[in-house]
Amino acid sequence: MSCTFVLGGARSGKSDFALARAARWEQEAGATVTFVATGQALDPEMTQRIRRHQAQRSPEWVTVEEPLHVDEWLVAHAESPIVIVDCLSLLLSNWMGQDAGEVDLRDRAEKWLQAVEQFSGRLLVVSNEVGQGVVPATPLGRLYRDWLGWLNQRTATLAEEVVWVVAGVGVNLRAFQVQP
């Protein structure tokens, strides 16, 4: 397994970074890229966002829309050569939108982590970093921030490379990792 975890704030360029990395891998390996999209077109603005994202991808790439069960998809397609999952933050939001309680969220998160660990191809996982902003005003917002922080930390432990993207510039955090 080769996992690259791409993390950054909203509009930081993390998806563009992941697309460029996948395109490079595609060229090097001569393999097809599969883009697993977790976003859902639930309103006109999100529909437009999804269309803009789709236009950025190569027409040769395979797109899979999987808003809830990315873990099952990864397990079923563990031999796929290059996969982008964009994004973990929307996946968690989708889980929480199903009124998932803490036990269900933990179960889904553990299945996600197992699927990432067992994936045998090159995997790019994109997620938002939400821990550097203001404390959310609502209990649901704080719960989301806490769960995504935990999920990001756990996903990062499985990744060979953790890339922090700021203003379109990616920095490999493993190169600067300091042991406690």
C-alpha cells in the first residue's frame, strides 16, 4: 500500500494537488486513475461545485460516486492501481447526516481505517483540516470538528506521506516530523 494523505483548509488547493499527483502517477505507471467522490449534489450551489470539480479531471479517469460506503468500495477494489478519495471531510458529514450516533460513527471510522490499511494500490485521500479555526458555536459543529480531527489523525498514521497544502503549495509533513 502507498497512501498519501492530503490535508488543508477550505480552498487551499488540496484537491488540485491530489489531481496533479494522480496524473503524475498515471503517467509513470500507465495505469487508470479512479476518482471516488463523496460529495452529493443536494442543492444548486453544490451541484455547480461538483461540475467544476468534474471538469478538472481527465476524461479518461473513472469516477465513482460513493457518499457513504467508501470503505466497502476500497475493499472490493483493493487492486485498483491509483485511487483518489475526495474527500474524507464530506464522507464524515454524510455519515453524521444519517443521524449516526457515536457507536455507529466509530464503527464506520474503524471500517474506513481498515480499508485504507488493506488497500494495495496507490491511494490519495483528501481531507479538510478543521482544527485551526474558531471553536464551532453549536454542539453538532464541535462534534464534527472533534470527529474529523480524530479521523484525520488516524488516517495520517496509515499514510506514508502526509501533505499539508496551503495556498496551493504542498509540504510533506513527514519530512518535518518530530518524535514526542
